[in-house]
Amino acid sequence: MTANDAELQWHKVADLNELSDGRAKSVTAGTKNIALVHFQGQFAAMDNRCPHQGGPLGEGAIETGNDGECWLRCPWHGWDFHPLTGKPPGGHEDSGQVTYPTDVRDDGIYVGLAPEPPHTRTVSDLMAETLVNWGVTSVFGMVGHSNLGLADALRRQVDQGTMHYYGIRHEGAAAFAISGYGKLTGACAAALTIAGPGATNLMTGLWDAKVDRAPVLALTGQVQEQVIGVHAFQDIDLEAAFQAVAAFSQTVHPNSGHGALASQAVKTALVERDVAHLVFPDNVQTLPAGDDAKPGSPAGRMASHSFAPNQECLSAALAEINAAKRPMIIVGYGALAGMDDVIALAEHLNAPIATTFKAKGQIEDAHLLAAGVLGRSGTPIASWFMNEADLLVVFGASFSDHTGIYPTAKTVQVDTDPMRLGKRHGVTVPVLGDVGITAQLALAQVSKAKTDHLDQRAEIAQRWRIWRGEKATRLTEDNGKGLSAAALFDALTKLAPEGAILPVDVGNNTYSFGRYFEPKRGQRVLMSGYLGSIGFALPAAMGAWAATQDRAAYKGRKVISISGDGGLGQYAMELTTLSKYHMNICHVVMNNAQLGKITKEQRGGEFDVWETNLVNPSFAGFARACGIHGERVRTLDELEPALRKAIELDGPALVEVMTDAELV
């Protein structure tokens, strides 16, 4: 070791017996990627990147050339370098690889590097700082070769404690996770991918967010700007690819206003409740940001979304409400923020409140005015009162065909989006305004008027007694092929705690959940509403759990997700993600070895039942192999103890319930 060597920082890169003579290996010293070579009893270290196209020399072989000399050969294109000096053939002193001193010590091989200079703030750093300022504090994604500069900037935010990062197994899961996060919180999380297939893998989950109006942000790597459009590896036109799904899709260029661009992306996602997308070419990610570059923030850029309705429209709505004898209130997902005011209005009118399926849980079923879910996934209670009502007052619902609101019914519709008013058919009185403010104004003015509304509370209680009696008979059904859905959701109703967050999947499991599960106070249900994408539940549960880590309103809340075996099969490997980050999620999977909803549709359409059977592993065993708690339930006696244990566990768990596809 020389005097100059004493100024170096020494990094252990290998054990003494780790690299046999005549071999090379890629190692990391500090943040530097190095090719470590063992040749003729000596060790050498050199820059691992071949100057041709960056091939990893440490993955190359030491071969004998035509001149009889031994050369370290790049595995990509065959460029040669001397194994100890890094010089190319010909021995040119002014070319070849940079080499670093090595030191063989008792405990291993060390490489000496000069102290790293202070980090230069990059474009990616500036944009990551902007995201944090806008409240983007959870990122799901996969680090890869075309997003390394951006990933390093995100790492710095994680190290500073301003951001959480969750590495997933498939980018589609990242998209569903941020969709679930956005649906739950109304805030924005981000998905990180590489160029090409990593970016395109996001599409289904992003469409789920778009059609359900959840704010999300996609951050995609891209090939270097100089090779965009010339058919380079993984080069596709990402702005064009995202054009249909993203309300905002822009490429980050060297001279972009980087803070303003990131601000506009997040603002678009939040204000329009839509998908925003930023494309990061590889060469731009690590450019210096400049000492005077300031990150963006929401200061001075955001205003309240709440607004009162036009008085003429409100008066017309009030006239209909005052004239009705049996009004019924229907709330959709768009009424979430105004539920206290809507319930207060309903209590004044003694009117039943039904929800759309997407709004399930926005009023607890134990409330004296709750009528359950309306539509295909709903209860006979809600259907009864819609049939009997002489006026429907609809807050924040968009009249999906699954909900089945009668187009001929006299209807007052309130929404903040003018395009959702009368979207499927004309309504009696469309009212453009904030749900909460409109309900407050209606209550104040209805209270002053003399009204003669029927008190429907006793009738609601009677209808619940009839329905719960019917459900009780279904609990005992047993064909010897597994448990009934009624039994599962009866147990889950008892055991799911107040405030639980319940992402549900698509299929018969979803319909049964809507029909049988009775939500308690503060519980939230998340689903793939308009897209109806199978596989949503488990990744969305990951997004919901992330919100419990970085959003004060959700801290301490239990996440319980439900899917069928078909849905879990889409993203089953994400159970390892639950294990890695010790996510406090209980996942309940209904295993009936088939795509039960499709089987039912084939039979209902008088088709042959074809290709809906599934070959499943033991999901409980698979969960245990992934490092989380897993338990299989075969009998009714096993059900509640297994669910209770998994729900009370502080950590990830899976309960596999063997169910009968006929007992839905």
C-alpha cells in the first residue's frame, strides 16, 4: 500500500475464496460497479462498463486470443482488455479501462476508491422533491436499467424519510396499488417502471383508475433521447401509448421547467381525478438540476373544489322533495365526502338510504335508514324501496346499469360533474353542485317548509328482518362441496373491525360480498367499479396499506381484501411483497376451483360450460412458502377461528376458504 493509497476508501468486494483463478466477477464498491479479476495469482479491479455499449466486463470470460495472449472479453460484443491492466490489444497507454488498487487481506479482497465527491443535485432529484411537496409519498414499482437515475432520486427521498417505496413483482400490481390508494384517499401515489414493457404493463390498472376517477401518477423510464424513434431496444412512443389513458402525458426534456412540469402532472391527477404520466429519458434523469432550480409545490396552485348549486335548480329540487310522500335517497361513490350532510337530510325526511355497490359502506347497515346496496350486487331491501318510492334523490351516482335505477322514476340528481348529470337518461331535476353543500342547503330549506313525508323507519326494519331471516337459512346450506358465500360473509361481518378497509375483487365473490356483507361504521370498500378488472383486490390492498403508513386519517386501520381463486391467481406472487414489507393485510380467498361467475353466465346463456375450471395450488401453503401466515378452511367450525386469528395478526395473512360455487 502506497502513501496515496492511504487516502483511499477501502471497500470489501469479495471473500478470499470467492473468485477462482482465471475468472472475473461484477462487484460493487461504494456506488461504483467494478469488474474484479483473478488472473495468474493476482487480483485486479477495473471499470465494469465496456466503452463500446456499456457491457459488463465482470460477466465476461478470460480467453486466449490469436496472438497467444489472454484477454478479458466483453460478453456483449467481444471487445478485449488485459485482465490485470485493463489495456486493449496493442498496449496503448492512453486507452483502456480505468483500474483501481486492490488489497488482499485476511478477511477478503478490498478495492480502494477515492472519496466520492458530494452528490450533484439532478433533474430527477428536483422532480422527486416536487412530488413530495405535492404529497406524493408512496411509490410502487420496479427498478430497472432505464430508470436508474430516477430510482436513485426516489431512494434519496426514502432515505430522508419523506417517501415510502414498495418494490412489486409485476408492474400491473403497481398500477392497481396506486389506483386503490387514490380511491381510498383522494390523494396521489406513483408507479415507477422502465421503458417498453414495464410501462405498458401499467395499462389495465391505470384504466381502472381513470374510469373510477382515482388520481394516479405513472413515472416511466425511457431510452436515451438520441435513440428514440430509431427502433432501439425497448423504444416505443410512450406519449402515444398513454394518450388514451392519461389526462396528462409529457416527456421530461433537458430544458423543461422540471419543477413546473412535475407540479402540472400531479395537479392534473388531483383536480381531474385522472391519470398523469411523466416520461424520463435515460440521459435526462441524471443531468444537473442547477443550483438555482426550485422544486414545485401546490402553494398558490390549488383552490377548493366545493361550490353551491344554482338557486333556481335547488328550488326546483326542493319543490319535488317537499311534494314527495315516499322519497328515497341513493348515494354513489361521488357522495363520499358529503355523507354526514346527506344522512342528516335523510333523517329529517325519514327516507331510506340505498347505496350503489361502489358506495357500499358509506353508511353502516345498522343505521335505521340504511337500505343496503341497490342493483345486481344488492339487497332486496333497496329494490323494495325503489319500487315504492315516489321520488329518488340521487347524490354522486352515475346511474350504472349494474345499479339499475329506473329511467322512468321521478329523480333529482346532484353531482359536481355536469357530464354525469342525466348521463344515461334525462332526470326530472339535474343539480350541479357539491354534494355536502347541496344537502346542507336542502336540509335548511326543507326544514322551513311544511312537509308530509311518510316515516319509513319501521318499514325499513321490517324489510331487514325478512332479509336477515332469508340469509340465516342460507347459512346452513351444505352440498358437501364447500362452504357457502353467505356463511363466509356472515363471519366476516362479525369479525371485520370498525374502520376496516375492504378491497374486493371481481366475480361471484364480489356479488356475494355486496349481497351478504353488512358494513360497520367507518368501513371502506374499494373495488374495480367501471372497469371490473379481475385481480384488483390484492394489489389494491397493498395501496390501501401504504395509505395507513403515510396518511394520518388511515393509521391503524386494518386492511382485509377478498377475492376468488381466479382473481388471486392474477397477482399471487405479490404475496412475497406483503412478506417483504410486513404489510398488515389479511387476504381472504374463496377457492372453488373455477371462474364461477363465467360458469354461471355460460349456463344462463345456454352455452356449454367450457374452460372455466382452474387448477389451483394450496393457496394457504403457497402463502406460507412466501413467508406469511396461511390457513385453509374446509368446515364451518374452522371458519371464524381462522378469520379471527388472521385479522388480529399484526402482519400479512391469507385465509383460504374452500367454497361451493353453487352456494353464492
